[in-house]
Amino acid sequence: MKKLIPFIGIFLILIGTLMLISTRINALSSHNSLLLSGLLCIIAGIILHIRSIKHETNY
């Protein structure tokens, strides 16, 4: 499990992207809650990925 912790940000970005793609394929783009949750997953994934990169380096 500790090996997967640095990749949580990447997983969230992928999940958010898949959510946005699924709303487009299923013609559910009129449901703002699905679009917003996909966007929030992507933003949270970017933030977590940046924090994990900063945590690994010495700078």
C-alpha cells in the first residue's frame, strides 16, 4: 500500500478523465454533478501529485 501512495494523484486524474469521457459517451453532459465531480477529481489529483513530487525532492 505504501508503494501506491505516491500515485494517488495520478489515479485521481485518470478517474476524473474517465468520468468526463463517460458523460460524453453516454450523452449525460447535461448533468452538472457528474461534470463537476470529474473536474474536482482532476484538480485534487493535480494537487496531490504536485505535493508528492515536492515531498520526494530535497528542494
